[in-house]
Amino acid sequence: MTGTLPAPVPSAAPPHVGPRESSLLRRLLAQRSAAVALTVVVLLVLVALAAPLIAWAAGTSPTDFHSEAVDPALGGLPRGTGGGISATHWLGVEPGSGRDILARVVYGARVSLLIALLATAVSVALGTALGLVAGFFGGWTDTVVGRLMDLLMSFPALIFMIALISAAPGVNRQLLLVVVLGFFGWPYVGRIVRGQAMVLARGEFVAAARVLGASRRALLAREVLPNLSGPVLVVATMSIPGYVATEAGLSFLGIGVRPPTPSWGQMIASAVPWYAADPVYFLVPGVFLFVTVLAFNVLGDAVRDALDPRSRRR
Amino acid sequence: MILYVLRRLAATAAILLVVCAATFAIFYLMPADPAQGACGKACSPERIAEIRTTLGLNHSVFVQFRDYLVGIVAGRGFGTGAHAVNCPAPCLGFSFQTDQPVWRMLTDRLPVSVSIAVGAAALWLIVGVTAGVVSALRRGSLWDRAAMTAALGGVSLPVYFTALVLQYLLVVKLGLLPYPQAVPLTADPVGWAGSMVMPWITLAMLYAGIYARITRGEMLDSLGQNYVRTARAKGLSEPAVLRRHALRPALMPIVTIFGMDLGALLGGALITESVFGLPGVGKLAADAINSADQPVILGVTLFAASFVVLANVAVDLVYALLDPRVRAVG
């Protein structure tokens, strides 16, 4: 694969940590890089939420054509310098159509974050459920789930996603992206949950609850599951940047989000023919994408360090 | 050992069969009509019916799958009479859009993908592992922090963005390199290297970051182990301790991911090849997707999957060679 896959897996999941949200937040904010990353992420979410407001303030929309902002004599290059950056178009305009880049980038943030977060939710739900069952019950359940995870992880995921998506023309792309990303991502969550659940299942508190007559369901839900929140939070945070990058990569290849819905990867793809004449056009979505992935990566590292005593030593 | 190898190979064949079936099922269950794809947009219903017969689409999915598997082993033909085409073994399908067997298209493109993958791998392995080891030995130093920041940046850079920035700076602004195009190594080694430099750097920026981070973590782990303390205590020189007792175990996980990454790249660096317009297997996949050439998409998927699965086997075998415990358990 070309490296845009959701594969960053923490070297070791924390044994048995129950995070209290407030203390986790405090520990995160104590690290400067984590605090900056968290701020960036919060800002990005705000930008995504406020996208219509920002476009309205800029006096445009992501699909409005501004033919007056491009110069037909130059093959549709934006008028003025720096890709058409001006008082009316703060980040310039798209060559050819003259659509406002700021409006498209902020709407692109919506798509990017929504798909990445939903895909994370899908993979965490699937991975936790299957990993928990496999690790707790062991036996043939474990064998089946384990083999399935091995198989999925040995698939060339990017090419398979492409095959899947391109073979389903009429389906809602954003939904399909979430399902496909989540489906190929859950083994990475499941592997960690399974290992933890195996350890927890042998814990004394589980044995005690069992002796007290707790049902298997109660054991899973009340004894084991709460103790998994730490590792799950770590692996979830660490998988978000991979999903952001993969969605952008698929959109770049033309099999992600469909136009006219803007997406960063798709914007960069449409900037390829113009890169020599109008570098601003690929720099803007590229920098947004880079900063988003970087912020989530830093945050993921920080969450792991905060919850995993083994890695904090480093 | 031989038994172990045989067992691994059998498991590999099983995985490849499952991958093959899954890929086939995806294309069979999905609504897109392969006959339509083979014939293009302006196509009469009669012609489509004819192609359906030629491709064997009127048979059940099991028969089609059996024919496909038989084709891989023994080759097959499509159609009869004047329209008949021959697809020699290993037949991964026939592209009616380009009028070529998929296998030939793949093998034609493979050298470019191999050039990209091997060069990039050498670059990122040297840079990533060295940076990681130095960082671990000088933990907390300015070098460590700078290298790890750079690594995190590299990991976060999307390859197509790196590719565009490099191309803008090196080709358009500075004029240091020509626009990338496929130059065969045998015809013009210098031109070949020149055309490969940007793809190598692009991929290496990403992977070197990953490798530096992993190497550093593993190295710190092994440096904290008791056997390293023992090695020091028994009076081994520091370089010997580092090389034999700290670095060796730290590199074991690197062997694993290196095998997997290289395997994945050999099956085509989809995005990198597309951005630089280099005609490798990845570019073939991207083109096939754009023109909805289903036999090619199916073939590339299987081809790339085989590389990943075979890389897995290679990694396991290397592991077994390095660590006898694996042989006993495996």
C-alpha cells in the first residue's frame, strides 16, 4: 500500500487502566505539544461545524462559480497573484471554475472529519465486540475471530477498498467509505482488545464475580468491558489520522467523495494539472490535510503516553 | 524446518484462495455489469449478450470461479471462431478494452513498481533505522527531539502532497530534475535514477518516519532489558553490547513490517505512481478503475494480494531462521 492506511498500532496496550476523563485531560494539557494538538483538533471541529457560517461570512458557497475571478486569456488561471488571494477570496479561487477555495476547504473539513470519526466508531464497535468475545471466551470463538483478523490484516486493504468501491457505482459514497474503512480497520482494534480481554478474563475480580453468581453477560459488561476503555481509547485516537489520510487518498484517486461535495483529497487531485502554474491551489488543501493528520497523530501519541505507563517511561 | 516451510506454504495457498474468492465475490455481487464494462458505453444489447456468453457470465458464480482458477493454472480461451482470444497460463483474465491478457499487462508494468519499491525501501531503511537508533542512544537530546518531530511530520504527510511539493520545488522552481518518466534501468541507468529520485524520496519520507519511531521505541525497550545489563556486567565492550544485545532484538519487529511494506509496494505504489505518471502496477490499477476495466482491477487486486501474502511468508521464514523458538511453536 502506499502508506495511507490506518495501521499505526501502539507498541503495547496499557494493562488494565481505567482513565478518568478529567485526569486524562489534565495530563494531556500538561504536555505542550499535546495541548497544541488538542487545540488544533478542537479548532478544526469548530471550523467544520461552522462551515456554512464561514462561507456566509466570506460571501460565497463551496459550489458558487466566480468567473470574474479567473482569467480566460490565461486558460482559466486565477486573476492576481498567489492563486487569486484577495479581499473577496481569502485563500484564492479554483482555476477554471473560480470556486472559492476557503469555502471548499472548510466544507472539506466536514467531510474529512465526519468520515474519519464515523469510521473510527465503526471499527471500535466491531473490534471491541469481536475482540472481547474472542479474548474472553477463547476456544473456537477465538480461533474463528483470530483467523478472520489475520486474514483481513493480510489483505492489501487499499486495493481491496478500491475494488469494493469501484464495483459499487450507485451507492452513497460517504456511507460506503465509512463502512469500508471501518471494516478493514476493526482487526487493529480487535487484536488489542482480544489480548487485554484474555488477561482480564483470568483476573481475580472476574473470578470473584463469577463465584458470586454473575452471568457471563454481566461479567463481560460490568467486569471486563469497563477495564478496556483505556486501551480502546488509545487505539481509537491513534487510528483517526489513518482514516483521515485514507479517505483523502481514496478521494484523490477519484473513488472517494464525489463532486460537487468538496473533499481535501479530491481538491488536491484536481490541482494536479495546475500545480506548476498555481501552487496555492494544492498547497491550501494539502496544508489543511497535513495539519489535521499531524494534530491527530500528536494527540494519539499523547493519549497513549498518558494512559500507558510502559510507554511513558520513554 | 522443511515441515515448517511446507506448512506455511499450505496456509499461504489457503489464504490466497480465500482472497481470490473474496475478490471474485465482490465483483460478482456488485451491480456493475462486466459485459458492459468490456464493451464500452455505446453497445447494443445483442453485443452485450454475446460478450456475456464469451466471458462465461451466463454460468453460475461457482462455475465462473472454477473457470477462473483453472485459467490461472492451465490458461483458457474466451469465445469461439473469429472473436476467439487465447489467454495462456497464468491467466488472470483478459482485458477486452486493451485486447491483452491481464497477466501480460501486469508483468509489463512490474519492473517500474519494483524499481520504485526497492529504491525507496533502501532509502527509508537506512535513514529510518539510523535515525531511530541514534535517537534512542541520545534520548532527550536536541537530536532526538528534532528527529522525532521530523519523523512525526513525515508520517503525517500524504504522499501525493509530498509528491506535488517535491515536483514543484525540484522540477519547476529549481530545475534540478526532469519531469518523471519511465526510463528502463538497462537502457539508461542515470536517467533511470533521475526519474526515480522523487518517487523514492516521496515514499521514504513517509516510511522513514514510521521506521524511526518504531526503531527508537524498540531500542529503548531492549536497552532497558536485564540481558543488556548482564552483557555490560560481564565486561563486553559498549559497541558489542549495542550491536549484539540491544540492536538485534530491536530489529526483529522491523523485519516484520519491512517485509509487509515492501510486499505491499511491490504490488504497486498506487498513489505515488499515479501522481508521477509512472507506468507501474499501481498506475495500471488506477487507470483500470477510471476506465472500469474489471478484469484488470480483479487481476491487480489478486496480484497485489499475492505479494502481501508471500511477503508474510517470507517474514515468517526469516523469523524462523533468526529465532529457533518460532520453528518449535509455529
